[in-house]
Amino acid sequence: MEGNIFSAIRDRKRNLTELREQKRIISEHIKDKRNEINAFLDHLEEELQEKASTVEKTNCEKIEEIITELEDQKEKVDGIQKDVESVKMFASNLQIFMGTKAFQERISTNEINVQQVYDNGSLNNVTMKCTFNEKLEGVINHIKTFGDVEIDNCEKHVSFSWRGDKSAQIFKSKSAAKSIETINVRLGRRININRESISGCAISEAGNMLFLQAHNNSIMKYAPNGEFISESCINPATSGIGYDLAVIDSNTVAVSSGGHDPQQIYLIDMNSTKTSQVFQLGDWCCGLSYNNDSFICCTYHNGIQIYDRSNSNVRILPNSPKWADNTYVASNANQIFHTNWCDDSVVCYDFSGQVQWKYVDSTLLRKPYGITLDTYSNIYVAGSDSNNVVVISPDGKQAKELIGASDRLANPRALFFHKTKHLLLVANYKNGASVYDVIYSINI
């Protein structure tokens, strides 16, 4: 009952955060659409205004040309009038009679010119008017809303576990696999890491926490109470290396170099944080796991590769993606689990490369990065874009959000599960880390 209530509260908090984020995204989409419409209407308005200006200018120029022509004819008429008055005043009757014919010819020419202006339509009254696209009127008259916001009550992300047979639970083997619905977490402590780009983490048997800053050539050590202990250089001869951590044994952790030379794996003593051994790879390695005395590496050019630690044999895992850079991997004795942020998937392979299952649910898990396994091979995955940690059942058929944005997760990147202490270490890419106690509730 406690586990069911705990799951329900956490799921409702997740849904609250999800709704608020969806509201923010919807608001941005509404503004974007409004801006898009405004820009479109502004463009149409500008085109129409330019057309109005062009029509006005063209017709005004024509009218001004007619005015100039008429003023020229008026000047000629005025000249004839002055000549007539001069003839009347100073010429003899005979001269007046002789000049009348010349005046008549000049006047006739002016009359013809003015009549042509009248006849060719140059004196027609010019008016401007604007008509709008009838479809635009339809938009104004018929579109009454900008859009709509709907609620989709889809299937639950959480389920309750009720059992009537209590006696069967009492005698159930402790080593049996745990249903993911019985898994819950309780915050143990937060670790303040004043660094960004945390891409790898681990917990030693003594409880000390190790953090790796991507491409920074250093490993940071913190005490179980969250206090900073030390920072050590991985390889003094280079810079820009470091991506993921994989625990080899109680005293040793392996570090992948990431996308910078040299292409190596470094074995580091967790107590002294000194490099004890180096393995040459021949490719850049990001996500790293260790099992069956082999390194499982997410490489830049050859997908997932398996390096035999004892005799240095190398083989490419069949069916793995060709490029596995900036992806993560985890493994147990029989299976390899790979997160691929490119398509939001978690894929399970056996060691021969056969795909056992593929999990994809972009509503629950987006941009998966860090991955780790608990004692029962439940898979814990950090959703970088979904801001959560999701637990997936060993068969890949069930999943639920274990920790979400309401728990102050922001771009989680690295995960580590301590199998004897049942501790889950979660490191945000930028904003510190947290340790959770993993609780397996009793089914009733």
C-alpha cells in the first residue's frame, strides 16, 4: 500500500511538471504562429501599399504631363491674343484683313491639339480604389478562434500492485526478480559539484563518489557525506580526455578517453585516484562497461566493440549501430544494454549481438544517456531531455519514471548503481548530483 501511494504521488508530481512544461511549449507555439501570421499579413500589406504607391505615381505623372501640355497650349493662345491686339492697334485695315487668315490657321492648330487631349481620354477623371481578397474576408467572417487546447487522458504511467495471496509473498525467494512497480527511491543527499559537463560517476566500496568531467582529463573524489576530497589528473601527458567510468573491482575503476587522443582506457585506483594500467584501443571510446573480463565500449567508428582484457582480442558487436559516439552502455553476464540518444532507444543485445528487445517511448524517455543495472538486472536510464530517470524491466516490456524534474533533475547524464548498498547515484550534466536509496517495496 505504501509503495502504491508513493508511486501515485510521484506520478502525479511528474504529470504536474509535464503539464506545466507543455503549457510553456504551447504558449511559445501560439506566439510563434501569431508572429508567423503577423509577418505574412505585414508582407501582404507592404505589397498592397507598394502597389497603391506605384499606381498613384504613374497616374499622377500622366496628369502632370497633360497639365504641362495644356499650359503650353495656353501660352500659344496668349501669344495669338497679344498679336491680334497689336495688329488692331497699329496695322491698317488691309493688313488686318491679310493677317486674319494667318491667325485663323494658328488658332485652328491649337484647337486641334486641345481637342486631341479631350478625345484621347487624357481629361478622364482618374480615381483609386482598393478591393481586398474575398478569402481574407472569409477569414475575418468565419474564423472565430485562434485554435484549441485539448486534454488527452491517455493510459497511465503508473500502476498499482495488489496481491491477495500474502503467504506466497512471505515465502518468496529474496533473490527473485523485483517488479519495477515495487521499486521506489528516497533521496539520501545532494552533492554540490561546482563543475559542468559531468559525464561519468561511480561509488567505491568505501562509499566514496567519483565524478568525471567530460574531456577535462581529471577525476574528482567526494566523501560519502558529499564533501570534496580531491581532484586528480588522468594522464599528465595529454589533455581533453575522459568520458565514462566503469567499475572493474572493489578498488579499480576504468576511464574511457572520449573523442580525444590517445585512444585508450585507463585503470585507476579508487583510493589513490592514480592510473595503474593503460589499454590501447585503436578507436575513441565513450560509454564504457566491464563484464566477463572484457571491456564493452561505445566507439566512434565501429559501433559497440568488445575488448578482451586478458588477450586483447577485439570484436565488433553485430547489429550495433555503426557510430556509437557519445552513447552509453551497461552489461551483465549475459546481456549488453545500449542507450542511443539519436532515436531515444534502449536496446538489449546478447553477447553474440542478437537483439533481444528494443524499448522506445518518447513520451516517457527522451535522449537517453547514462545507464546502469541493479542486482536484479532492472535497467536505470537517464533521460537527458525528459529530465528524469526511468527504470525498465529486464525483459524491456515495462517502464516507469523513478525520478523526475520535480526532484530537481536537469539534464541528467551519468548514473551508477551500487549493488551491495542499493544506492543510485545520479549526476546532472551541469547542476550537481544526488544519491538515492533504492527501496524494493513488499508486494501485498
